[in-house]
Amino acid sequence: MRFGTIYLLHGIGGSPEGTMAKLEEALKAVNPQVKFVRPQLPHSDKKSPISKSVNFLKNLKIAGGTLIVGKSAGGLAAAKLQEESRPDLYVICISSPTRSQSGDVKLVEKMPRRVAVYSSTDGVIAGRVERWPLLANAYDLPWLTHDTDAHIDKLAKLIQGYINGEDLSLLV
């Protein structure tokens, strides 16, 4: 088993009971031994800055070598945590920007344990994804929209491939 725990982080205005609960259900079916954690992040309040969520994550006792999968702002917060203080974490960013709209969080360093899957045509994050190839193992997927619920099966397959150590370029 590569990961004993997987954190699933929601986007702005979201909750742990939305998309990430659906993603957990899909992943748990093939990873029944894994512990899934879906914390409520401060940015569930749309007025809360992403930097507050990064600080929230810093205060969690996340074990080294843990996988964090974040959607949108959840992915940005996880990637910033990894960049600032936790290079031991594995991070998958789904439909995440490389910087927040307010500018309080901006990714600047490429991390070897970071994967980004996004679509440059996604209107919610367009204009804030161009730097992904410089910051992560990045995959610009034309079929991926910000309505992540519509892509749960495909995303679960990609995440499972990552868990299994497969070459993601063959799965996208």
C-alpha cells in the first residue's frame, strides 16, 4: 500500500460533503484499507483568503508521505503547503489555478511530488493555469471542466493510476 491516508480538499465555497465525498466513494471501492480525510477548509466561506486555508493545513498533523488531492482552491492550498513547508507530501491538483484571484497565494517552485490536471479552457481558472508545466507534472486535459462531479470516474482512474505508480501520460 503506497498511501495509508489520503486527504481530499474541496474548493472555494465547497464542503467536504460535495465533490470530494463522491471522489472518496470512487477511490474507497478499490482502496478499502486507506483512511480518507475530508476537512472543512476556511475557504468554504467564499470571503476567506486561500492563505488562511494554507495556514489551517499547516496546523493539521498530516503524516509524512501522505497524498493530498485538492480540487480548485483546495489543490492550490495543498500545493502551497507542500512548497512552503512540506515537500514530503504528494499533491494532486484538480482544476486548480497556480495563483489565487486575490494574489495572496502564488506557486513559485516546481515540486517533484506534485501533479496538476486541468483544462486551459476552464473559464473558472483560465488565465491562471499557464504556469503549471513549470510547477508540476502537468496535464492539460481538454475534456476536464470545473464541474468535477461530471468527471469523477475519469479522475478516480487517474488518481488510482498515480497511487499504483503508473505513468499518467498513458492514462490521460
